[in-house]
Amino acid sequence: QISFPKVCFSGPGASRSERIVMLAKGSGKGSSSRAGLERPGGKGSTASREILVVGAGCTGALVAALLPLAARRRQRPKPQVAIWEWGRGPAGRMTSFWTEGNGGRVVADVGAQVISLEDPQRLPRWMQEEVMVAENLAQNNERNPEWFHFYAPGGLPSLQRASLAEAQPTELHFNRRVMSLKYSEGRWWASYSEKGRRSPRSMQWQDFQLVIFAGTAADATQVPGISESLAPKQLQSLRQVRYDHRLCLALILKAELAALVEKFCDGKGEVVLEKSPIYLIARQDVKGRSNDHAFGLVLHSTPAFAASNLQSAPCLCELTW
């Protein structure tokens, strides 16, 4: 059992319904009866680890950092932890876009815009140097006005990187996806594939005592082995999770346009538009990101606009400005 800080990432694109599925011997439904499965392994198997954390987004990275902390509090040895992330780096749904220019790097958050806490004293210590107080935010129904909100000058993925640095996992793999889970001989066996290696012969197996799946509810129910290990009520809860989608456009503008954008936003860091396909305009130059030549501006669509145009969204990437 781990006590998690009440931390959420708010703003359009934030995954507020992310679930943690923990699989261990005797958990859920019928896990103890799966010991008769044929043991995977063979040529592709590797050395065992105690805990596998699937996902290096805000949830997975934070869980990985809290595991050794919980062990120290209980005067137990640091657990061996492996982290597998399908993306090319930590972020999950709280990602950032960046580009290099004459004045240095320009960063734009394209998912959540702030990190929000009910009690700022519960911000993990390893994140404290990565944040600054967020002021003059837009009023909307997605943020609790009584909570405290913070920007991440280095981009929200910097918080995930800080958590991973605190976790010091035994293994950290990006571009790796869990394909299936099986319980055999008292261990959880996880098969995985890696980007660029599509051949079935490249399938690898690794065994763990505990698996923590820190991804979306939809992804959890699609991994063979998770559904069979959960109770009906747990499965029903996962399948009832619904996500809203947004389309996001990050603009990199010349510095001389900053005054016009500030005036349009009435001096605030954000502005919410009414009766427009664009719901939120978020300035990135107010997040402690200094650059004399350019700045970022992020546009988020409404969920309704995204639902109607999500399939054609890849075509937007081909536009030139």
C-alpha cells in the first residue's frame, strides 16, 4: 500500500481517468489458478525483476519514484524495478513540443497546461525545482479554483524525468510495448515487442513478482492476461471509463508578436473562447521560458470539434505555414 499525493494534471488533453492496475499473486479473479500455464521463456527470456511498471507517464513515473521511498520507510531493501514505456520518452498524455531556434529552445505544452494540487505541501520534493506558480489562468470547469496550480518551465515531461531520476530503476526501456501477461509458477511473465522489430521471432519474455499497469483503461483491457486476472466489477469499472479528445496546434511565433498576443489574452496566461471550435488559447511565454526571438502559443479545440475531425487530424500535420 502506497499513499499517493493528490496530484492531477489539468487542462485540455489531461488524462483524468488514468487507472492503475496492479497484478500480484492471488489478486483479482482466478490468478492463483493460473499456475498450470506452460512456462514461457526459452531463448528469449531474461533475468527476473521484482516489479514491472508499464508506462512512464505521470502515473507510472510517480509510482516508480514512490516504490523505493515506501521501501525505505519500512526499512526494507530497495526493490528491483523495471519500467517499460511504448513512447520514445517519458510524458504519456502530458507531452511537450520543442524546437531549436536562433534564441535557443522554444517549448510548448501540448497536453495539460499545469499541474494542480489540493495541498501544495504534497508536491514531491524532486519536482519542486521543476515548477513555478501559475498565475492569471483562465476560469473553466476543468480546474478546481480552490486548488493550487503550477507551470513546468522545462515542459511537463520534466516532471516525469525528475520522477524517473528519483526512482533509479534497474531497467528503463522506451519504445517497448507489453503484448501479453501470463501467470506461471508464482511469477508474472510479460511478453513485449519493440519498435522496429515486428517479427514474431523477436518476441521477448521477462518475469516479475508484481506488475503495475499505469496506462489508460482502454489499453489495460486490450492486453491479454489483464482481463482474465480481474474481477467482473473491476472490468466493468475499466470499461465504463470515457475519454474526451482534443486537437492541439502548437504555434511558434516571432517575438515581436508577443505584445499582440498578450493584448488579445487581456494580460492573462490563457483565454477561453465561447462558441468557437478553439476552446483554449494558452500562452507559453508566461511559463518561465525566456527566448528573445520566438515564443510558443498553444490552441486546444473543443471535444465536439475533435470528435468530428479526429480521423482527419493526421492530415493537419502536412500543412505548411
